[in-house]
Amino acid sequence: MTKPAIDTIVLGASGYVAGELLRLLSGHEGLQLKAAVSESQAGKPLDAVFPQLQSSFDGHTFCPPSELASITSSAKGPLAIFSAANHGASASLVKDVLEQTSGASDVHVVDLSADFRYTDAAAYEAVYGQPHGAPSLLPRFASALPEHLDENPEHVGHPGCFATALLLSIVPLLKLGIVEPELFAVGVTGSTGSGRSPKETTHHPLRQSNLFAYNPLRHRHVPEVVAITEARSGVKPTLHFVPHSGPFARGIHMTIQGKLKSKLDTDAVAAELETFYASAPFVRVVDGTPKVKDVVASNYAHLGVAVDNDSLAIFSVVDNLTKGAAGGGLQWMNRLHGLPETMGLTFSGPGWI
């Protein structure tokens, strides 16, 4: 790097997504952690909450939101702000930090919650049942995967983890006119997708060696996926989605089925997807069916294709914490600050996790 590393603030820094983001930042050449903000963990060293970060951030402790003003006022030059706070809490934190940096130049936010994935407050409120915390900021945010938006917005609301796995398949299928707009999807996610706070569905005796559906046909990511797909493909899909809880910690396996618009075989559809993602460094179309272990703990996504007459199945695997959250968000931040999109993200997954 010839330029100084960019000061980076992580809001809501004590959850699983934040821990993954801090892991990625620990080896990033262009971004340096200035503050990890957490009300619940304030004053604790980062590796007391995330032991896997041992020696990565010596001397860094979590700071409370009340110290944000002094932190931002001491920042020099560009600023990268990630929010990994819960939906409903993120918007107000982002609003505060943007107000505090209103006189600064080259400040970008990537929000990893749901608070900036919709273009208007009413759509958000219809899904989450609560008022939006900063409706005036919504026009300054765009929500899309980095692979689906060529221009760089001011700020980004990164799509959710299930949404990422869905959008990687649905957007090209509809944009290229390959399938009819009615689609059926089944997704299986690891327990880290439920967040750090223990719940019945993440309790080990229930989750281990088990598989079960939840919120079938009414998952809250569906309106998000429909809205983003329409914006990025020009086609509004009808999506029937059944999510499942899988007996593993991280990763998502998604199967999407639809009806072909014209006669194409497996190779032809795969070739269309390969062309669509030819310039996307983290998306690969594989032979056969992709496997979760091939992408876990990496920022890569693998897609597979199967065709039988006019029936199409697309398989998508991602890591929910990396490509589906922290890694996809970091990919965006690289772009927003003019860094190489792949910086800090080209590492391989462990394979046998």
C-alpha cells in the first residue's frame, strides 16, 4: 500500500458478524481498526469476547457509543464505517455517526443489518413492525450485491445472508430471461445465522444431528429479495421460500427451482451464468452440485445447475458470516474507498471445518 490505511469503525461490534468482520480487518492492508463500538462489552479487550482474535488487536478494547463523537472527531482523512448492530438499533447509530462526520469528506457506511435494505420506511416497517430509525438517510443508501451493481453508491445496505444466496441465482436468471418469474426455493443455514444470543433453535441438543424448517413461506428476507431483484434485474419475481435450520455452525445451501422460458440444457444455462459472472472474482459456476464445505470461512460463492426438460434447479452455497455478511460488506467497502475489490478477501476456506 502506498496510501495510509483508512480509519475504520465497527458499530455493534460484539456479535458473530462483527467478530467475522474483525477477523477480516485484522489482515487487511487498506483498512485499520480505529474503534470497535459495543455498549454491552465496553471496556473489555477484543480477544476477551473473540478469543480467535488473539494478538490481532493488542491494546484495543470495546468502546461505548457515548465515545463515538470523540472518536470521529479525531479521525484524519477518509473513514470506513461498518454497522453490525441489530436491525432496529443500527439506523440510529449510523445516523449519529454520519451527523458527527458531516463535515468530513470520503466517509462511507456499509450497514450489515436490515435497516438500509429498503428504499422507503414504509416497506421496512411492514416487514419489521417498527418505525425506521433514520428514514431521511434511506435515499443515500443502495442495497445490492457487489456483483449486481456497477456504480458505487454513497452508502450500502448489504443484503442478508439468505438473501445473498438467493440473489446470486435469481438476479441473473431473471435479467437474462432464462426462467419464468415464479420461483421456489429451499435454503439450509448454519446456527450462526441466528446470532450470538442463545435461542431454542440454536441450543445444541436441538440443533445437532437435526434438520427442520422454520417460518415456511413467510420468511422476512422474501420481501427484501423481491425488491432488490426487481431493482437489479427489471423483473419482479414471485418467490416461495422455505428456510431450514441445519446441524452445522456456518454456511448456507440454497436450491432454487423454476420453469425455463426456452429449451436450454444444463451446459447452456451454466454457460449463461459463467458469462454473467465473468468479471465477478468471488462467484464460480461449478460442475455438478456445489458443497458448503468448499466455501465455508471464505468470501467465495459456488453455483451449480441442473435441467430436466423445462424444469431448472440452481444450487447456491455461501458462508453466511463471510460472503453473506462481513465479507460481502468488506467487498463493498473496498470499492467505495477505491481499493481493489478483492483486497483482504482472496484467502481460501479451510475445507474440513
